[in-house]
Amino acid sequence: MVLDGATVLNFSSNNYLGLAGHREVVLASSAAVRESGAGAGASRLIVGNMVEHELLERELATLHEAEAVLLFNSGYQANVGTLQAIAGVEDEIVSDALNHASIIDGCRLSRAKVTVFPHGDLDAVDSALDRSTARRKIVVSDSVFSMDGDRADVVGLRAVCDRRGALLMLDEAHAVGALGPSGRGIAAEAGVIADVHVGTLGKAFGSFGAYVAGPSALRELLINRARSFVFSTALPPAVAAAGRTAVSLVRGPEGDELRRRLRSRSDDLSRGLARRGWLAEGAGSSPIFPILVGEEGRAMECSAALLERGIYAQGIRPPTVPRGTSRLRVTLMATHTPDDIHRLLDGLADLAAAGLLPEAP
């Protein structure tokens, strides 16, 4: 990666499988520009519906073994539009405290009653659903949390929802492609089927856009009621073509190999961080590793010090994370090598020696 004219080792990208620069993905995008032009020209409900959109939706439906898929222009639009469409003033949404901002905003726009439960607390979810007198009850959670890298207990959430008659909506933005059988995410890995399954194309698939997978009736509802879909110009056909090629790669043998490499690098880093006492609770089960620093100024100082060593690991501070939990957010890609992991660990050790990170106990 080149940053400000200097080549640095990138540990801040969500391009988990390295597909953003994959030759087949790039060529598919270029071919679509030549065939269909640079833009869709309108929303899909007017004249913006193109063959590449429908082909990508079919590819995603095959990947997820779902009845139907609907494309959105971003993960943010998918969450905001879906929650606004499926919930209203007579309903209640029960949402994890560490859910992504797009889920939080979608809850607000829905005008439903919103109950926020402590992160990962299934008893709190059960109690909230038990108390609820809402027409429709919806539990929504990230499956992999973007700042902590830990996983939701999707089996437990499904069980609570089934017991209390609630719908389960999972945002698998940081899981699809990178985790689960054929890259289908951690719900599929656990044998769980969400009522509403959100995924993104802008992370492990190396492209752009997002989607909702589920029953055909859900797709029809969103087409008619999700304002972020109805009132947005459709994705450029080149983006859809790139996404379709990436999805095909992800669910094939090359995807299996890329996930194996990513898992191997995650294991390498987990072991190295654990030896030094820096492996955060819940980290290691995804490509996201928070290196907790605490004070926001110190976190940014750590990031700058690593950059001086040719390593880019972004510092994260409030309001993105709670006060007192500022951190370096390290993300891995299948293209990282064992030597890259050693270089990162050596850089972190230098920070500890300089008093910027706590020494291992």
C-alpha cells in the first residue's frame, strides 16, 4: 500500500481476501463498463435495472441458499432501509449495544420502540422480549462486531427469538466471504437461518454494495418499502459485475484457499498477541484484532509510531468506540505473510518498550 508517497504494510483494510485487486474481478469490471457504460442512470424501479444486477442477486442467492436477494448501494443503506421497512410504531426492536451505526440509525428511522441490550447478553434479550407487548418483535445484531472482532452467539439469539416469537436480523458484513462454509458467514457455520440476513460486497468480496437475503416475500417488501433502495440510483453495472465475479470466486476452490490462509494468519497473530498479553477478550475468531490502549491521544500516538516503522494500523477513538477503550484496530488479509505478522508484532513490541503499550504481565 502507498500512503503519502511511502510504501507501508497495510493492517487497516477490510479487504479480507485480497479480492479488490484480483485480476478476474478487475477484468469483469472493465468489461462491464465497455458493454453497459459507467452508470445505471436511474433507480432500479425506473430504468436502472440491468442484467448485471439480476445476475449478481442470483449468484448471491445461490451462495446463501436463499429464496431471494435484493441489492443495496451500501451496507449502511441496507440496514437503514431494511429496518425502516420491516418495523414501525407498533413494533419493538431489540438491539445489541455494540451494533454498527447503520443499525442504530435504522432503528431510529423505523419509529419502533428500541430496547438496547448489553453487548452479548442473551438473558437481557430474553427479558426484553418477554416484557414486550409489541405487534412485531425484532432482534438485530452484528454477527462479527467491527471494532472488537468478537462474534455474536447466533445460536443463542436464534433460540431466544424462536422461544419468544421474534424475528432475527443479522448483519454479517464482517463475516460473509471471510468466514463460514463457502464464505456464507457464521450463521451458516452454526446452522442458523436468520429471518433477515444482511451482507456486504465491500469487504471480503473486494467490491462495493450490499444485499439482503431471505424469503421472496421479504425481497418484495423491501422493493416497495425500503426508501434507501427505492430512491437511489442503482449500482453501476461494472460494480455489480465485479461483485458477481468475486462471489463466484469466494464460493469456489480459490475462496476456500484464501479463507485457509486468512485463518492461518489469524492464528499466527492470536498466538503472538496472547504471548504478550495483548489479545483482547473475544478476539481471534475473526480477522479483526483490537489492540486496546485506553486513552485516545495515546492510541493515535501508537498509530503514528507504527506508521514511522512502515506499518499502517489505524487508531480508533470516541465516538466510534466508548471512552476509555481507544485502540489500534488491526485487520488481516489473506495476502499477508507470516513475515508480515512478525513485523507487526515487532512493531508493537517497540511501542511497549517506548512505554506506549502495556508490557505483557
